[in-house]
Amino acid sequence: MGTVNSGPETILKRSREADLLRVSTAGSVDDGKSTLIGRLLYEANGIYEDQLAAVRKDSARFKREVLDLSLVMDGLKAEREQGITIDVAYRYFSTPQRHFIIADTPGHEQYTRNMATGASTSDLAIILIDARQGVLIQSRRHAFIASLLGIRHLVIAVNKMDLVDYSEDVFRQIVRDFDNFSEKLQAPDLVYIPVSALKGDNVVAKSDRMPWYKGPPLLNHLENVRILSDRNLIDLRFPVQYVLRPNMDFRGYSGRLASGVIRRGDEILVLPSRRKTRVRSIAGYEGELPYAFAPQSITVTLEDEVDITRGDMLVHSANLPQIRREIEAILVWMDQAPLVPGKVYYIKHTTQLFKCSVTHLQFRIDPASLSRRDATALELNDIGRVTVQCFRPVFCDEYTKNRQTGSFILIDPLTHSTAAAGMIIERGRLTSTARPADTTVSPAAFIHRQEGAILNKDRGRLLKQRPATLWLTGLSGSGKSTVAYEAEKKLIAAGHLCYVLDGDNVRSGLNRDLGFSPQDRGENIRRVAEVARLLNEAGLIVIAAFISPYREDRAQAKKIIGEDRFIEVFLDVPLEICEKRDPKDLYKKARAGLIPEFTGVNAPYEAPEAPALRIKTGELAVDLAAGNICLYLKEKGFLEAL
Amino acid sequence: MQSYRLTNLDLLEAESIQILREVAASFERPVMLYSVGKDSSVMVRLAQKAFHPGKLPFPLLHVDTTMKFKEMYAFRDGFIKDIGAELRTYAFHEALESGTTPWALGTVKCCALLKTRALLNALKEGSYDAAFGGARRDEEKSRAKERIFSFRDELGQWDPKSQRPELWGIYNTLINKGESLRVFPLSNWTELDVWQYIHQEKIPVVPMYFAALREMIVREGQLIPLDGPIPLKKGEKPEKIMCRFRTLGCYPCTGAVRSTAATVPEIIEEIMTVKNSERITRLIDHDQDSSMEQKKKEGYF
């Protein structure tokens, strides 16, 4: 809300342009989650004076020592008396940059369902860890559920730093512990922030009591984090919600676009009838629209009289969802009455509602160890993988591809309680129960690769080396490719099998569909990292030479490749030198405005903070630079059999 | 270049319309509670959009305590005529005839009869299975925890501890005969969003929201309007005060705030800098501990 000096029209305009971030929060009992959000609201002026006065009054009444900001969040009487949070509360505040909806979800084990509820509509999750307690089973469970529900941004707020004397060591230890666990989560964006919600350190303003922390305070991060949208504008999925027939002349089909774009004149296919027709008009309140896109609520009329009812889906005929009676899914069980395989439930999926039965419970997942357990039933708050037999076909996509058509709920036919939340996964992918340690947990990760009998160390023995990926990052013209190929030459000469992945050769083939926007750069790096991992698993040493300007992308690469195999090498060369070299005339073109988003000129380069190796090729000959890399591998034991 | 950007208001609108249609498609006898206030005005506009070019597929219901401001009644009748909707009204005549007023019984009992009991009677009388309300989660802390589709048992009671989990945009609409759902399409809207939408869509609202010189008495820091036969306490004298109403309720229990905001943009500017929540002027929220939660459990909106 902040200070406002400009006129109302300016305020209106700015507020219209601010986007919306939906955040969910989770923490264990007494992690101070409500206090943290209370603090955010308090300092961002999201609490009004009279609400604050009520908090002051309550603080005194419940004999709290300081002004207890958690009383703002804990809305229900029972919670305020017990000092715990028992249900999801939604809070709203705005800053000039963004509007925020915060779903405050409780951390007790028995309330996993509320956490899943809050996470299902969020872009980002804040997980609180008590600095004194470290990473608890609860913290892992929270991160797991957030990842399961498809949240791509995690913030680990290490709270109560005031009670550990603002110790950097304590913070670092928690980061290490959580990193070890989160490797398996495949959360693309993971950020750690040390805070004290009670004292206000690093919540809104940067704390001077933790000078060792170089990152932004929490609110600043929330305002600026670049959100990877889960919006799918490719696949048209329009579930018909309501047939609008006010008179004989108008027959419209209303609903909310689950994904994709629909245009006047589009040829569309109706499911399940498979009749084809065209979009005659998209009716808006102020007149017809030429096109509409997810997640808008719209009404369309069609060229032909086709029999369409609620529950049908309009799609493009060249891009169909899966049409299935049998679906595989991960269920989060939310009812007191346990899942009974074979029992009939209602399934609600998009706008369809009919009966189904859970025919097979494959396994239960232990959220703490991320391993799978045999199970004959799912109890309240259990998570498991099942097969669901629907009485009619559903039109669906995998949850990882489409949050709307990939999700469903089960409803108990007698009590009508919402019994489970389901996320659809690919059918028939191989699952391995042999190695629980390898069980990774984002929905995508329930896809398990078949494992052969040969272990990686067998290959390593054959090749007399330990695989690793040298990740060379630096500006264009910093000498990444030159150094990479020189190092490859030296390693091959010494009898070590290695391979160079280079920005230019990957982009001409594997990644030729990608541009240079931040999103595309991120995807470029993700694919390269996956290739590097495969080559590593084949036993090779990989030298990857990529500008990879974003810290976040490199962190993701590190996660994919594995912390112990990823070696970050920073070619630290000043921009002026790179620009003077300009081997491909790229800087000239960029300065002339011919290349948009060119790193160093009109796109940022975020230098590594603590690379394994820093090479100044501005001062060092290529031969020596490559030599340094080989030496590093030798010293760290990569050039000998395991 | 086509734009695929939606503003915050666009997103809220799309969500609300989905909710309105889901109810129309899933229930036999839905009804929209209409309280004449700004949130009702917005909710009605969203419903008009949801079913355009058709008319609203459900009636509006005004649970009338008969103690609303005169300007509210005038606005209501004009508004309903303009939009061509069907308005039903219900007043709890037995209670009114036996002398229910906040001065006679106190605000707690008065509300319990003329609002909560009256609402439950009206819903029962109409056999409505789903009722829209314009409540927003940012209004009050127990509302912050209520689902968008909020289940009520046969007696209209809310059980905050066993609410149905609500995931994605998938709403569980199943009920048994006699049970009902309260549905809140504006759950995720804030006071600011509501005003910005009123501005953007040019939605008519009761003129009492805009600042003007009005006859008021000052009582315990609250500005009480002289719109009906309010008993004056000793030493109280009406005075002309520049003020406006942030929320509208019954005239004995609704205070005004000092303000010069006479246009929608000025109101928006005021809200963005104001220090008190809108419900501070509603005397009934402060009458007992956890008062709103208690009222809601019993069936109040």
C-alpha cells in the first residue's frame, strides 16, 4: 500500500498493472508462521489499526509477552486460545509491484489436507524452519506436498534467527541439510532466507544483524521473483460448464478455459461425440471477442446445431487430450474414512461428475523419506498411487502438463465429504520399487526409469575415471568454447573419455526451438543439464560451455546433474575484454540493436558467487586455463577409478 | 500482437463467473442474497456477465430488517427495475411486531432475530438449496477461513472445524435434501478490488458511499446518522459532518467515517491510505468475543 502522493488515476493505473502472486505457507507447530505473515501484513500496511488494536487486546488477554501478530492470522476462537492454526486462512495485501493472496496453511501432521488445499492454487510456497530445530520431518513433508501439487517456487524461511544469535553456521547447516533432501524434489527454484518474524529481521527490511546474508529480504523476493507460469496456452481445453439458452435464437456454451486459446472461426471437435464444427462467435458482455484464452470465463456459439451438454469438452481436432476410463493418479487422502479399494466414489474432474472406483492401490508414499510402502488402505493425510476406473471417459492430461485437466477430487457418495485430491500421471510408465533411495517426488518424478544391472561404478572402473560435468559459465567471448576444447584435447590425450557440449552446437539441433528470453534460456540449460547427466551416467566426463547467465538456471543444472558431479567453472573476464575480442561480431550486432536480450549488453549476467574454479582468461593463456581444469579434476580424484 | 495478459481484476472476474455458473448448473433452487451494498452491486454485475445475453437464472433475495437507510430502499428499487431482475424480500414480522430493536434487546439479540433467524426462515420458506452471499475473506478474520462453497447442515449451521477441503477450481456441490450451501463468489476480492471494479465497470452504488454533509451524532467515537428514530443520549446533539459510509447496514448500528471522498477514484485513493478496516463502523462485530464466528456458526452470512 505504501505512500501515495500521486493522483487517484495514477494509483488506479499502477494497481491495474500490478500482477497477482498466490503464496501458500507451511511450517511445523510453533515455527512462527502466523507471526511471519502477521509481520508481513503489519509492515506492508496490510493490517488496519482497528484489527491491530484487537490484537493488542487479545495479546494481553492470552498473556503473550510481546505484541502477538499471529493473532491476526489465527481467526478462529479455538485457535486463538490454543495458539495453533487449524484451518487455511486467506490473507490479502498489495504493494506497488504485486497483489498477494496468502494461504496460511497449518503444519500439524493431521492437517496435510489443508496444506494441499492451500498449495493447489499457489505459485509459490514459503516453508518455515525453526532455526533451533533444523530440518524436521514436517519440513520435508511440506516441501514434498508443495512439489507434489506442482509449485515451482519454494522459499525456505529459516525463522527465529534471533534465538540462535543470528549465526551463519546454523543457517548454512540447515541449507545443507535441506539441499540434500530437496535434490529429489526437482523444485526448479529454491531460495533460503534467514529471518526473525518476531523481531522483523529480513522480513520487509534487510537486517543489519545478519551482514553475512547477501540476498534480499522476504518481501522483496516475493515482489520480484520471476514466476514460471503454469498457464498452458498451447492445448485448447474448454470444458462446457453451462449451456446458455435464454431464447430460441441463442444457444451458447459457457465455461472457463482450462488451457489454450480459442478464436472465432476455429474448427473445433466436441468430446465425447467427436462432432466437428466451427466457432461462430465468442460472446462478451460488451460485445463479441475475436479470441479468448485461459483462464478466462467465456461463452461461445457454434456454427452447427450440435448436441452438447455440461461435462463435454471443446478442443482443436489436431490436439486432443487423453480420453480414458482408467486413470493412474497420486491421491492425497482427505477424509476420516480411509480409502477402500473397490468402493464406489464420485469423481469430479473439470465439469464432469460421475462415479468411479479405485481399483488398485499400488503403494503409499512416505513423505519424510520419499520412499514407497506397501499399503492396503489410505488413511487421512496419506499419499498414494492408485488406479481409478471411471464409469465414463474423462478428457484429461497429465498434471505436470495441465494443472486443470490433470486434477480431480473424489467425493464420498454417502457423506458427500471431499475424500481425496488426485493428480493424473502417465499410465504405464515403468515404476521401480527396488531402490527407495532413488524415489524422487515431483509428480513427474513418479515416472521411474528402468534400471539395468550395470552400476555406474562398473562403467567408471572400465574407463578409469569418475564422471563429472565441468560447467563453464561466462560472457560471450570469455573463451568458454576455446578452453573447453583445449581441455578435452588434454584429457583425451591422457586417456580419459570426455565430451564437450557447446552453446552453438546444442542450439543448432536439440534446442533449435528455443530463443533467448529468460524462460527459453532456462529451458536450454535444463535440457543441456539432462544431456550432461545422461553422458555422466554413461561414464563420460562432460565439459559444458554455456553463457548460462542466470544463477537460478545454474542452480537447477546443479540439481539435475548432482551436487557431487557438478563443477562450476567461472571464466571471469571483464566485459570490455570480451567485447574487444568479439569473435563472432555479436557484441557489435547487439550494440546496433540487432540482437535482443544479449547477455552483457541488454540482458543481465549473474556471476557465480562461489565457483569451484575461477579462471581469468583475460590474463591467462588458453593452454594454462585448460591445464588448471585438468589439474582440478586430478586433485579431486575424478581421474582414477572409483 | 495479441495480448494474453489478464489483470488482477480480470482474474478475479473469471473466477467469480466460474463460481456463479457452477451453482446455476448444479442446483435446483439457487438464490442470490442481495443486501443493497456495494458488494451486492458487484456480485449482481458479475452474474449479469456470467449469463449474458440471458437474464439471471435465479432470483435476488433481500432479507430486510426494515431498519435500513431510506436511501438504500430507494436505490434498491431503482436498481432492480433497471436490471430487470426478480427481487424477493423477507422480513421477520413476528419478531418486529414483538418489538425487536437494538435499543430494546441489544445488538446481539436484535441481529440474531432480524438477520440470522430471518435469513434461515427465508431460505427455508423458499426451499433454496444454494445461496450466494457477497462476503469477502478480507473483511473479518473468521471469514478468512471460510470456503467459497460453504456447507450448511439442515439447521443452516456452519462447522468451521470440518469444512470440505477446496482444491484448484473444483467445487464439491453435493448435498442431501434439506442441507444447503452458502456460496461466496467474491471470496478473493478485497475492498480495494471491489471499488476498482465499480470504477472500471461503472457500476451504480448507493450514494451514501460518497462524502457529503450529513446530520450525525457522535457516540463513543462513532458517527451515527439520524436516519430514523434513534433515541438520543444525554448531551448528544446532531451536527453536520462531512462524512461517508464505508459499509451499509441498519441505521441504528452503522456508523460513518469522516471523509471528503466524493467520487469513486477518491474513495480508492482513500482506501489505499486509510488506517482502519471497513468493519470498524459496524457495531455488531465488536459486541462479543469472536462475535462474527459465533454468528456465522448459527447461520449468519
